[in-house]
Amino acid sequence: MFASMPPHAVLSWFDRHERDLPWRRPEASAWHVLVSEFMLQQTPVARVLTPWTEWVRRWPTPADMAAASGADVLRAWGKLGYPRRAQRLHTCAKTIAAQHDNVVPDNVETLLALPGVGEYTARAVACFAYGRAVPVVDTNVRRVIARACHGLADAPGPRRSDLDDALAIAPRTPDGGLAPSAPRFSAAVMELGALVCTARNPRCDHCPIAGDCAWNAAGRPAAPAVVKRTQRYEGTDRQARGRLLDVLREHPDPVDRSRLDAAWTRDPGQRSRALDSLLVDGLVEITDDGLFRLGG
């Protein structure tokens, strides 16, 4: 079963309820959009707003960031988590500055060749920054389509058919081609999933397509019970890595091992393992005199 959804209803709703996010404003460049997409990976919008604003003010173009040291980039990343994203973004900036005349590419294929850019990010930048009519599918879009079109309580997970489904619901011209509003529709469906068709407690009474939703018409059947493993953070190697990086961010000069040892005392073996992994990832470096500093 695949039920369609009325694009005009979603677009009309988006016109009234679109969040005023800075990377959506007309003055935001493709580079600004790319920075937002890196930051938003596994991180809520609310946590990204302030760091994003600071980053694009400090590094308004890829060349500006490319000229910065890796240590400065990691220090600016702060508490956003998963610091290898910052490292990849820095490498990406260097590639754009050196190989693309400081301009973020505007097509999916070229974007995919950039360091750290995956399928979703490439499509998001092409669509949202350049208005390319390419389907963009994230968790929110997948969930809206699962409910409205397939009658399922939630999406079963990423599938090869996701992009086909996104294309199937996009607005069309009378001759069957994608309408000029297709890029905005992609953003609208994503917003609908983020604000209304949420994973928990969906607000169906506020949904613009509730009358066309296959899941709603079926009585909102529950998803099969699935035991989800909660990813703990307390006491993990990831937390230990974060504590060690915090010390190095707070000290512009290299520090000796004793400062790192004091940052994680609960398990010396875990501390050593965390430090070794940071060194392997290039997030931390050892100076010639045996001190530790941020990588880059």
C-alpha cells in the first residue's frame, strides 16, 4: 500500500509554521548550510544554534576555516559532541578551498566526493542551499512517509526505496516533472516530522494531512514491540575521551600527562585507552617534549 499526500497542504502548513533557523535565511551561503548539516548530525537544533552562529561569523568561507589550525577548530567545537565531525569539516573546508575555488559544489555527485560528506548531507546541501530538486530523506521524512503513505506507526529503518518514496510524494507540474516547489516541499516534510509527526506523541490534531494519512485512517495502530538498547554515556570511553579533550580545550598551551590523568580517575586503563584512541584519530598530539595538545 502506498497512499499519496497532498503537497499543497504540507507547503501551506510550512508557510505558517516554518521555524526561523538562521541557515534557512536568504543570506545564508551554501557553506553556512554545509556547516549546519555537519553540526546537526546526532545533535538537536537547540544545541547547534549558538555554535553555528559563532562558527560562520568566525569562518564565513571554507578558506577561512581552512586557514585555521585543527586545534582551533576542535576548541571551537566545544561541547557539541562527536568531535571527529569538526575534524572532517575542517578537512572538507580545505578541499573546497583548494579544489573548488572556495565554493561549495552544487550537485550531489561532486558533494559526495568531499571528505566527510555522505548521501544525506550531499542531498541536503544541493536541495536546501541551491534549490536542486533532489529528494532528501532523514529520520523525520522517513517517519512521515511511513505513516502517511504506508500506514505504519514508524519507519522500519533506511531502505533503498526511501528516495523513490520521497520522489513519489513530491509536487509535480502538469506534464509530470518536478515542480519548482519541490525543494521547499522537502524541507516542509522534514519540518512536519520534527514538529508534528514526532516519534513519540505525534500531534495528529495539528497535522495538515491527517485526513489523508493512511496510519490515521487505520486507527493509528501501534508499532510491533521492539526492545531498543539505550546507548548509555556515563562511564563510557566516549565520556572519558570528552573529559580529556575538555582539558586540552581549556589550555591553549600543551599540558603534561598529569593533567589528563586528573581528568579521569575512575579507571586508569580506560583513561589510557581513551587517550590512545584520541591520538590515533588525530584529535590529540604529543609534542617533541612529551606534552599533549589538541591535534592539528
